[in-house]
Amino acid sequence: MPSDPGPKDPGPAGADVEVDVEVVEYTDPLCPWAWGSEPVLRRLRAALDGRVRWRRVYGILFDQDEDPAPDPAAETLWYAHHLEEIGRHTRAPRAFRLRRVAESSWPASLVAAAAEAQGPEVAERVLRRLRESVFVLGEPADSPELALAAARGVPGLDGERLAADAASDAVRDRVRADHAETRRPVPEVLSAGGNSPHPGAAKETPDGGLRYALPTLLVRRAGAVRAVPGRRPYEEYVEAVEALRPGLPADPAPLSAGAALARYRSLTEPERTLLTHGPWPPPGAVRIDTAGGPLWLHPEEAAVRPAVRATPPPQR
């Protein structure tokens, strides 16, 4: 029997090209640097759409065996200031009020992984909702109930299947494997330089090991690897792909405002600047104000969200 030749990609000019490049994204639904990196990673995914195998690995930023904070209120206040500092670099939305620091990344990661069985579009939108639970609404999806609630109303989503899959042994084993893979960083990320405020050197874990900083991208082809750790400019990601497959990235043309919001359903200001052109906002766009700037929702997205209003703090 002949071996499986692997997936095909029609390529930019319709040529039959092997998809022999893998991009591995180490991330976490509740990671602020991953949230702030979404504009460039969305652009990169659009540039490589159908031309690489893109695999997400959920690294579990907030692990379930970590000791609870002795003073949760003080920890929440500290973490809110930490998010504010990160937001100065990323310009990503952040909640007016953070209700708590996430107790665990496991529930959100299980739901995000389970959503992949329902297709890439559903999976992207579920993951986006999970990110927005903490960074827009201020209540991290850190329990199974909150993680499933965050996904409610995603077009095309089978909620009952999502709940069953997220609770299954198969998905838990997959996320366990993700957790372990994240804690086997390649030597290239043991140190990291550059001018990024989050250069992405491997992080120490409570047990004395190491894990990838989040986000980190690995580009792999034929045994070769290029690592792009931390938060990086778009050009560095393109260079990593080019190094292994010259000519592969095709920088996507910016979409019109209406087309971009219809495609992505939710756009931050940095995203709409990087991914769209022309007058903004498009007709019907719903603006959600946050402490870090507005989030724009497609009207159909706003209509089915379990909660879409980020509540500002009371005036004194």
C-alpha cells in the first residue's frame, strides 16, 4: 500500500504543493501576552492559510496543582496592575475590573481543544471567546461551567457535543500531552534576546523544570526548526517561515472593514489597524469599551454573546 502523501495545498498560483511545514503555537486561552500577540498571529495565520499545518499546544499557564494565594484580593490587585503594564506594550483591551486571577487554565484549554473537532472556524471563535472572558469581561473562564458558557452562541457550535468532548478522556489526554510538550522546550529558546518587552526565554516551572514562554511559535520542516519566542514583530515570524520554505508566506491583502468584521466577528483596535483598510467602523459594528481601548463586534456576534458589555467602575 502506498504511503499517505500528506495534505495538499493548491498554492498561490494553483500548483499542487505539499504542505510540509508545521507551525506549532504554544499558547493559553488566559495568557495576556498571547492575547496581546493576536493581531500579528491573526495576520500570520491569514498569510499561511491552507499552506502549512498549524497546530496549537495548550501550555497551561495557570496549573491546577499550584498553591492558592494567601491573599486572593491582593493577588488580584497585583495581577490587574501587571495586565495594565502589559497593555501599555500590546494596546490590547483589558477589563475595567478583574474579578480574580484565574484558578486554572485547564477548563478553558479543554474546551478550546474540544472545539477543534467541530472545525477550524468554530475552534477559532471559541478560543477567542475564552480569551475575551478575562481580558474584556474580567471574569476568567476558569471552571468548566464558565468555559462552556463563554462559547455559548458561537455559530455552528454543537454545545452538547462540546461539553461531552471537553469532559472526555481523549481531550484530557490531549491537553495533558500539550502540557508535557510545553515543558520540553527546544534549546533555541533557553535564552532570548531582541528588543521585545516579552522576549520569550523559557520560563522556570515550580518543580524546577522549564517551559516555553507563551506565546512561542516553532516552525518545522524536514527536521529543521526555527523558534520565535515571546511577542515579536510580524516580520520575525515571516523570516522564520522563509528560512525553511522560501517564498511560502504570502502577505494577505487587508480586508475592507465590513469583510474583516464578518470574518473575525471580534476585532481589537490593533487588529483592525493591521488587518483592515478603509473607513471604520463598518455599519452595525458594536463597540465595547474597555480600560485598554475598544473591542468591535459584528452585530450578529453581539446578539448571541452571553455577555458583551464590559462594565466600567462606578464613578466616585
